[in-house]
Amino acid sequence: MSLIYLDNNATTKIDSQVLEVMLPYLTDNFANASSTHSFGVGANEAVKVARQQIASLIGCEINEIVFTSGATESINLAIKGVAEIYQNKGKHIITVQTEHTAVLDVCKYLEKKGFEITYLPVKDDGLIDLNLLKAKLRPDTILISIMAVNNEIGVIQPIKEIAELAHNNSILFMTDATQAVGKIPIKVDDLGIDLMTFSAHKIYGPKGIGALFIRQRRPFRVKLETLIHGGGHEGGYRSGTLNVASIAGFGKACEIANKTMSITAKYVEDLRNNLEKELLKIEDSKINGNIEKRLYNVCNIRFKGCDADAMISSIDNIAFSNGSACTSISIEPSHVLIALGLTDIEAYSSIRLSLSKFNTIEEIPLVVEIIKNKVMELRAML
């Protein structure tokens, strides 16, 4: 039996169309995009095309896109950059307990530098309380950073309402949209986003390339302190030789997403619903998080009496996880699930299945059978 890959929130398989676009810039058209000779001009043209493709997907101007090595770097540039530039206004930042560790770790770093961070709790379904957010605003609040879609449970936060609350109080709003861009409609003007981070490898593009949207138009023209100094690339925000091949692939992945998003969403949601329906037939199983306001490809489910690590390590032909790949080496329970109010035991008994357009309906009964048998086997060992 071939491997069934259900860990697409960690990373996706690269689309063949994306790979096709990338290959020439790894072979014949290998020039530095900053070079002024004809080869360099050609490489730079590929970057321009990609920047337009990405801007078109999220509804921004091309000069508002800064290429990075991925969402983690984008998050560091955004939060640290805001903190450095706006600290004369205040040193208070608001985020959420269920954010990706890239956000939480940056916030912990800033606390050591004298900043005060408010970590909002979430309700038992993973959604924030807008009234509580409003109550936590202060005159010295300079940034609200709340992710659009949670990487572990798929919950979609009310981004537009959060942005309106921020702007009504002259506060910048940032969102980690790594699990949202290319999967659901994200238009920065419609939603009121000032800073947004995302990566290519979550939408069938290459790893090692991401972007940061930095608003340069009304209502706020955002300024950031530079983190990586050098040749003044990317408007001076992120120096370094551009990864032309990956940038070209990133652009193509965004172009494909722009054209096929609704079709892909319907197809993958049907697969997820079929899978989830059968898994919930297993006794003492339950979905974690809000089941209405969540991304269409995610199923975070717990099985009473089962250890998720034991399931993952003993099932060789299905790839799935017990949470974020970025915290997989941790022996601690998922901070996201604990924030929902789950006990350590409940968190340890939860798995995340995340599907993609490359999964098939034929895989679903196979996955259900294998997981069901493993659950029964582990429970029998108690």
C-alpha cells in the first residue's frame, strides 16, 4: 500500500505546474536578479511576474510584497519591525494563546526587551472573544497580531472585525495567514489587514520562500525596522540575493490558487467531511475546535484512551500529525488544545488530519479502517 499523505498543514506536495515554472531558473536562466546584464534582467522579470501574481491573489500593490525565506522570517520582520519603530508610541502588543510558536516566541523575546504582551485566551471552540479583545486595548497598544486560520484546529478568526477594532483605536493589525492565503479568499483591503505573513509550501509551492505584505496605502502606511541588512534588496526590508526559482514557483502557486480556489475547496471539503463522518463513528471520538468556522481541509480529532504519538509511530502508511510540525520535537501537549480547555490526556489523544487536492475519495475508507483498527488495538492495551 502506497503512502497516504494527510499532513498538508505541515507542507504540501509541489504542483507539477509550479515545478515546471521553477526549473528554468535552476538551469539555464540562473542569473542573479539584481545583475544589470540581459541574463539578470530576465531573472528580474520572473520576479516581477511572481510579485504581480501574488499581489493579485491578496489584492495589494506589487510594492507591498517583500519576499522572505518563509512565514517564520516574515513574522519576525513584522513584529520586531513594528516594535522597534513604534516603541515611542507604546510597548504593548496583543496576541492570542493559540498562535503559531513563531509568533509566541517572538513575543517572548520582546518581553525580555521591555515590551508587555497580552496573550488573549480563546473560548472552548478556539475563537477569540471580541469583547475581551476590546477590553484589553490600551493607549500604548501598538499592534494586534492574530492568525487568520489556526494551523492545528483550522479555526477561522473574525479578521475583519478585529481589524476594524484595531483601526478605530489607531492600532496596527497583523495576521499570520500562512494557512489561509490561497485556500480561502483573503483580500487585504476588504479585511483591513496592515501586515500579513504567508508561505508558498502550504499552497503546493516550494519550501523556503515566503512573503510579508506591508501596507503602503491608507488607512495606515506601515513602517518597519529592517532586520537583515546588506544590499538593500526588497525595498531595504530584507537584503539578500533573491531566490528566483522559488519566487517564480511561489507566483505560479498563487496564480493557480486564484483560479481554482473555490473548486479545490469544495473537493477537499467533501473528502474531509466523508473522512470525519466515518471517524466519528468510532466510540468516544470528538472533534476539537469549532466545526462551523474552520478551514475545509482540517480534522483535529481525539480518541479517548489512545496515545497520538503511538498511533503516528505505529501506522507506517499514513502521514498525519498530533499538531504543528514546528513543535513536533516537544514532549509537551499541544498549547492550542490546552488553550481550548482540554486536559493533557485529551490533548495527547488528539491527531490532526489535513487533506489536499492530491488526496482521493478511494483513500478515505482505507484511512478509516487503519485508524479504527489502531484505536481498538491501543484501547485493548489499557
